[in-house]
Amino acid sequence: MSICRYCGQKTGWFKDAHDECVQKARLGLEALKTCVADAVVQGKKYDEVKDQIGGLVADSSIPNDQVLPAIKEGWSEGAEKRSIAQPISDAAMSDFYRAAGLTQEEMRKTAGFIAMVFSFLIWTVLHNQIEPYQGPVRFNLQHGEVPVFGIANVLLTEERTTSSYVGGYSGASIRVANGLYYHLGGVRGHKVESTSLQEVDYGDFLMTTHAIYFGGTEKGVNFRLPYTQVVRFQPYSDAVGICKDGGKERIFAPQHVAECGWFLFNILQALAAKESA
């Protein structure tokens, strides 16, 4: 006879858990994640929900090795929601996961942690508390220009319009005498234009207090775009579109940072607004 790993009672042959115990624990884990996510969104401290978490663990017989992963997942969900909702500056969210027994290294790659960092960067711009970017800067900045944030491996694409002709025919030639031909006029057809995104280059992207820099590593496309020349920013889920005065939209898409369009759009809007002011 086997013993259920959830309730500790006998299960019968060839089973290590009762079906109802598995289901109860699964529902308990979901409730635990929701509890943590809601607490983070509401700005609560870990101590305020610690007893509630303990009750869920006990009532649902959640194994100890599943508790921290569930808290981690719930924290990430809540941190992402709160960070995207508005720029944040407080450290309460970090204090929450530390009090639960998780480290920064364990949380660093979660979507919630990345969103929290992005949200804080936007907050520093809005409140004139920018700390210079500490990563590699491969551009020659102008005097007084402060690097704000850089991203490597960014794909630059641009809208391109191509033309083609449809509905035409090339005509035919009819022999009317020895060595003499009559040519029926061919029709080229009507012109059709189509717009598509074409890859321009792939490289480093840097935001400063005065401009945007791009350094291509594949085709050598390099430029500096001052905010004063930008007429519009366009948010996408994983990219940002930038329209220069008199130019076509260029789209910058980080290849290794998912769902960052909201961050790029908001921080660039904030930097451009400060520059124009």
C-alpha cells in the first residue's frame, strides 16, 4: 500500500496520491498565487498576508516544495500588473518577495521583476531623478547628454513602399511580309502600391536625455535622432515605432526583451516631453 503525499493516508496500490487531494492542492495553489498577486497590486506587505498564505497551505495540504514557486509566480503576476499600471518608486514589492524567502537572483528573470525595473526607470525620468545608465555605451554623446537606458540586439525595421503593375499584357507580333512584322501594342496594366516592413539593421539602441542612438552591427546603419525631430511615438506590444519629421516610421524591436513596448513608448514620451519643455 502507498501513502498519499498530500494527506498522508493510504492510497492503494500503484498510486502516491488521492485524486481529490491532487485537485484540492491544485486549487489551493491557484488561490495562493491569486492571494499574492492581489497583495502586490494593492501594495501590501508580506506580513499582512502571511497568515492567509499559511492557511491556504494548510487547508489545501500544499507540499512545502511547491509553496515558494507559487509565491514567486503570484508575485511576478502582481508586480507586472502594478508596474504597467503606473510608474512606481517604492521598494515595497522587493521587500515582499524577500520576506517570503526569495532572493533577487531568483526573481531577476521574472516578467514582474523586469516590469518593476522598467517602471522605476520611467518614474526617475518623470521626477528628474535619472541615474546615468551603467551599461556599455558605444556612442559618442554630446556635451551634457546623459545616457538613460540601453538595449542590445534590437531589430530596426522601416516601412517601405513597392510598386507593381497588374492586369496588363505584352502584346503580340504578326508577320505581314518577308522580314516585316506588325506589333500589337502591349498594355502595362495599372499600378499597385503595397507597404511592408523591411529589415534595416540589427544592433544597439540607446536612449539619452536628448536623443535616441542606434548602432547597427550587421549593415553599419548608425544615427542619432534628437527628440526635437520626432513627431510621433507608436506603441506596439514588443516594440516602439518612431516617426521622424518628414520620414517614414522606424520600428525598434528588442529581440531578447518580451512585451516591452509599453516601457519604450512611455519612457521615450517622457524624455521627449522634457526635452521640448
